[in-house]
Amino acid sequence: HKSETQEAASIRLPIPEKLILSLQQHVGLSAEPCVTVGQSVLKNELIATTRGYVGMRLHAPTSGVITAMGLFPVIHPSGLLASCIELTADGEDTACELVRVDDPAKLDRKAIYQRIADAGIVGLGGAGFPAHVKVREGTAQTVDTLIINGVECEPYITCDDRLMQEHPDEVLAGAALISRAINAKKCVVAVEEDMASAMGALRGAALGAIELVSVPAIYPTGSEKQLITVLTGLEVPTSMLPINIGVAVLNVATVVAVFRAVTSGQPLIERMLTVAGDLREPRNVESLIGTPVQHLLDYFGFSDLFSHRILSGGPMMGTEVLDLRAPITKTVNCILALP
């Protein structure tokens, strides 16, 4: 089902009236609000901070007013509510000023790490592991191979494919930046063999010392440990992490987010995701973090909920969306309507 969205250009969703921002969108400690109800905020402004090393910052995806803080529906198998911040958009989308870096090559490891941490970037492949932790651990240990994971083995999902087609320069520049930051001996960008357009786009960009590798379109090659074995022949021992065998793995969308954060100071406030399944025109979309699933389905004109179920993620490992008021989080890569 990838051909349904693979070659169509992504589109940007309109800003919803309200954004629901979960304080737990990542592996680690929940974020702590640093705003109050009634406070006006600008786009990109910090609204929740981290309580520890394995934590994550949260930023306002648009300008508006904080109208509530409390328990809201989220995408989770339990169906339980979770702590969130409600932001009512003012329609102006006024942004606060960001600090750009004209020459990221002049930044040292510590500065790169700090800009990634400040931007609130998590692993966008679905796991949600804080990106700054991966980079920090990479600088503390020897990294033989940095793998940029562009393999999407789940049916329907093509958001990483489109990202590589539309932003190949940022993928490769981000890969080079991270490789330098962790002093990786080798950097490999892995692309699935059925992503011909993505591979062509990457080949058309300046590669430098980055190696492009095509891997078999076999489930679950995109899973971190399986991909490591396919590319290196190594296996990650039980209860150990890839870094313990000299390998670091980051998803392509994470790499692009890192590049934007380091060069322009852009925090992670939006992401590309696939909207697919039993729809008239399935497509990849740029969606603000916190957008309710209902808003997304309304945009696509989908209302037949009686004979469908809605999944977050693919059909193999996706989670059923039990309440359509639940928001898109940093780790949601697909919304799927299945009969």
C-alpha cells in the first residue's frame, strides 16, 4: 500500500483551533509545565521543561493562549487520560526569534548537544528516545558506525520516504553533522530497495563521506537491531544497547530535525506523517504536534467511523486510537483508517 502515497508531494495541515500537548511524548521523565493558564505564548516558545537528563522539552507549535492544563485523551493502548497542556491558537502564528548558526562546522560537540537538547527532539521513528541522549552517549564512547535509518518496513507508511525525496540535502547535512559530533568512523544511510525516488534524490545531493545502502524490503528490517545486523553483521546482545557494540542509529526524520535545530534553532513543533487507508486521497502531511486526530480526519473528509477503526502507526505494530480528541505527538508517524 505504499504506492498510494509514495509519489505524491506532502501537504501542510491548517492550524487547528486547539492543540493538546502531552507532557509524556518520549522515553524518560515527563516534562514539567513552565507556563500558566491564561498566559499568552508565541510559536516556538518553551512551555514545558525537562526534569532530568533523560527528559524532553516541549514548545508551543503556534501562537495563542494556554487555556487549560490537566488530563486529556491521548493515544495509548490503556485508554487512560494523561497530563497535557491545551493551547488555543490565535490564528496569527506569531513566532519568537530563533538563534541561527551560520557555520555549524564551527560548533563544538557540547554546543551541538545543547542545541539538540534545547529543541526537544526525540526519535521520530516511533521509539521517542531523546535525541540529545543518543548524541551525548555517542560522544562518550567509540562509534564505529552511524546508521541513518530510512527504512520503513510497515505497510502504508511513507513519511520518511517523502522526507528523503523532498529534503535530501537536510538528511545528508544532518547525517554529516551528527557523524562529526560523535566522531563516527563511518556513516551509512540505509534506504529500502522499493524507495527508488528517495534513493535517487539522495544520490543527487552532495554525499561526501556518507555511504548510501539499499536494504531488502522485508519486514521488520527497519527495526533498529535487525537493521544493524543487516548492515554490519553484528548482533546487539540481550539487555544491551547498540552503542555498546559501537553502533548508533537515528531515524532520517530525527536527523532532519537535528539539522534544523542546530543550524536555525528550530524546536521540534511539527512532523511529517502518513494519513492513509480507506481514504479518497491518502497523503503525507506536515502536522503541528498537538493536532487532534479528529482535526486531521476532518481535513481528509473522513467520517465513516462506524465501519472503520483508526490506528496510530502501521497495521503491524500500530495502536488503536480510542478517542479522536487525542493529539498527534512527536512519535506518531501514521494515522491509518482501516475497514
